[in-house]
Amino acid sequence: MSRKLLPEKKSLQIKKSEKTHKKKVCSLRHQLEFFFIGLLVVSMCTITAINFLFLERYYITKKTEVLEAAVNDLQKLKIVTDAEGNSTAEISDSLKRECSENNLTWTIITVDGKEVASEGGNEKMLQARLIGYAYDLDEQKGWTKILDSTDTYVIQQVSDRFVEMDYVESWGVLDNGCFFLIRTPLESIRDSVSISNSFYFFVGILIITVSAVILWAVTKRITNPISELTVLSTRMKNLDFDAKYKCRAGNEIDELGENFNKMSEELEKTISELKSVNNQLQKDIENKIRIDQQRQEFLNNVSHELKTPIALVQGYAEGLKENISDDPESREFYCDVIMDEAAKMNKLVKNLLTLNHLEEGRDEVKMERFDIVSLIKGILQSMDIMIQQKEAKVSFEAEEPVYVWADEFKTEEVVINFVSNAINHVDFDKVIEIKMKKENGKVHTSVFNTGVPIPEADIDKIWIKFYKVDKARTREYGGSGIGLSIVKAIMDSMHQKFGVKNYDNGVEFWFELEADNGREMKSEMTEEFAKPVEVKGEKTEQNEP
């Protein structure tokens, strides 16, 4: 059965880095520019809005006053009636001038509809409209809005549907009984509002552009010294004391900059002295903490590991001394237990010494060329009894020699630890598979055993001295939790990679060694030296320290 790799599961807990979000700060120069330019824009928009919303109303109010004055002028006209009953009025030059200046047109008719006087043209149209008002003819009326009214006249805003224009007009009855109509168009004011807004827009653009250039120059002169002080303070905060204030503003900012320069020099001297003292103190503290931790950890672990075998040796020795059992078989059993526990303690002490030598670099690495296939076969042959006791099926089918460069004795220790670890933890189908492949000038050797995968919380800690994933099971086969620590120390001393991978049906330990590139392998298997064993379940990679 081929093994299909499942998606990789992360076993190491990834710590999320805390990101410090710095608040974005707008520069003083930009703030001044935005403020003044914004003030200009708001002012121009406000003027335009006032023109658009209120100028026409203001104009109509003024026109209402003009019409009221015009009504008073018409009241003063002298109307003369001839013998035939025709009425006429003499219009003064001042009235004509007033009508021209204020764009007024007017007409006066008698009660029977005859014209008395007119000014401004369109007399017939005005007379027809006045007759409609005087005799309340609805067909003569358009949209109207009353602006002012008295007992004798009405001032209104009206939309003339015949000429499609809006007017402000006044009509009513004069003291002499004649009807009058005075009007002035509103189109002129609307044109004026549009022209005024356009003018303000272009003038506003010009003013804003010129103001922006002036503000740029002024704010640059004002804010450059402040910006330099800001940069200087930032560099001082980061302990960069080479920064000096150089700008000259010709005011109090220069004095502040000189004080910054003096403060920078004094801080540099003080911090330099403090760092020297602090570095030495930190080293002393770290060394003391490290030594205390190592001593405490070593004492705790060793006392824990030796506590049980010492208690067993003591108990069974006291039993022998006090002749608890006269049975020869029982006495022999007591002796076997004492010898086994003593052997465990002896092995623990030897492993501790080996590990200590490796970690301190006192165990010299001897690089030599050797056949790793023969080494593995020799180890499997020596451990055959243990394999048979576990009823495990071991797969290692490499036939051709594979030469590597490494310390042969230390490499043998690594393989022994990996294989014995696999034997002690094999389960399920009880398969142990040893494979090798050559890639990138390295020989990759792996030892896989079916069984329960290593918990994700423990997989990165198994290389630590005395660490045990399953303490009960480790005690069962006499493990001390030092074997993998020795592997780590050996591989580190040879500067080679190693690790562990979790699969859904077991665990694989691996290591790499330098290949002997001067000797080509005769086998056609360039990637794998051993055929895979059919194992129930699917491999899924979980972690690689």
C-alpha cells in the first residue's frame, strides 16, 4: 500500500508578533497650509452661496422700494383732459431718467381703457395686462407672489407666460381714478448673480493659488527649525547623539536648539558610562542565573531519576539482609532486581558524563569515511533480541554500500538511540522502517515506527534533557530521557541537520550526513535505497525541529 502524504500540521506554536501602531501625525507646516487654504475656500464658497441664495431676494426687496417710489412719482403727474375727453400727462425728465436707471416700464389708462401715458415701450402689452388686473380677468394672470399691498396698489412678483419672463410689478389706482402698471424684469438680476458667481470662482482660484505659494514660503521658514528639532529629538530618543541642531530661525527656537545640542553631548557621556557598567553587570547576572538554573535542573532531574532505583536497591537489599524469604528463587530474584537497578543507575551516570562532554565540547569529533549501511546492519543484528521481544517487523533493504564522512562512533550512538526509541514505542502494525536517500551531497537517514504520534505540545521539547512524553511508559522500558539529548549534542557537534516528523500512524526520526561524493553508488536507486513497507494508515508530516 502506498503512503499518501496528508496536509502538513504545524506542531510548533507560532507566537504572533505584537505590532505597534504609531499614530500618524500631520506636520505643523501642512496643518498651517491646510488651515489657511481651507479658510479661503470656505470663504469663497460662503460668498457664492450667499449670492446664490440671498442676492435675488435682496434685489427684489430693493426693487419693491423703487416701485413704491415710482408709484409716488406717478401720483404727482398732472393729467390734463381735452375737450374731446382724451387725457394726457406731462412726463418730466427726472422721471424718465429714473425709469431708465431702474429699468422701469409703466403705463396709465383711464377707467374706460384709454391710454393716458406710457414709458419704456410695449405699451399695448402693458395696457392689456393692466386691463386684466383692473377687471379681474383670469386669462390675463400668470403665477404671482404678493410682495406688498395697500388700499390703492399691489406690488407682486409675477411670471409672464406670454414672454416667459419674471417681473416685479406694481399696479393699482391713482388718486385721480386712473389705473397704472409699473414693472421691472428679474432676468437682469439672475444674470448678475451668475456673472458674479463666475467672477468670484475665478478670483477665488487665483487668490487660493497665490495664497498657497505665499503660505508655502512662509510656513517653510517658520516650520523648518521646528521640524529639525523634531528629527533631532527622535534621533536622541534612539540614542543617536551625532545629530545636531544647525538651522537658524533668528528667534527663541535657536536657543532651544543649542540647549538640545548640549543635552545630547551630556547624555552621550552619561549613557556611555552606564552601558559599560551595565554590560558587565548583565554578564555577571546572566552567568549566575544560568549556572543556578543548570545546577537546580540537574539536581532535580538526577535526584528524580535515581530516587526509584536507589529505593528498590535499598528495599531489596534490606529484604536479603533480614532473610524475608528463604526461597532460593526469591533470593535470586532480589539479587536480579538489585543488579538491574544498579545497571540502570550506571547507564544513567555514563550518559550524563557523555552528554556533559559533548555539550562542553570536550569530546573531540573524529571525521572519517565509513559505510553507514554496514553500521546500521550491525546495530540491527545486535538488537535482534529486543526486536523479537517486541515482535516488530524491521525493513532495511539497502544492499549497496553508502559511504559518508562523519564520526563513526558518534553516528553509531545516534542510530542506536533512534532504533531503540523506535523499538520501545512501536505499536499498531509493529513496523519499523529504516530508509536512506541521497540528495544535494547529503545522505538522509530516517527511522520510522508505527505507533501513537508525539503530541504537538511535546514535539519541540523531546530534545531537552530528562524530558519524557509518557513518563509511565518510559519507566516501563527503563528510559531516562537523555538519549535524544545525546543525539542533539552529537549532531550539533558535527554541524549536521536532524529532526522528527509526525505521521497519522507513527513517528519518523531522521538525520543527515555528508556523502562521500568521490564514490558513485552502483545501484540505480538514486533517491531511495530501500523499498517502502506497506503500512496501514497515511503519513502526514507534523513537525521538523
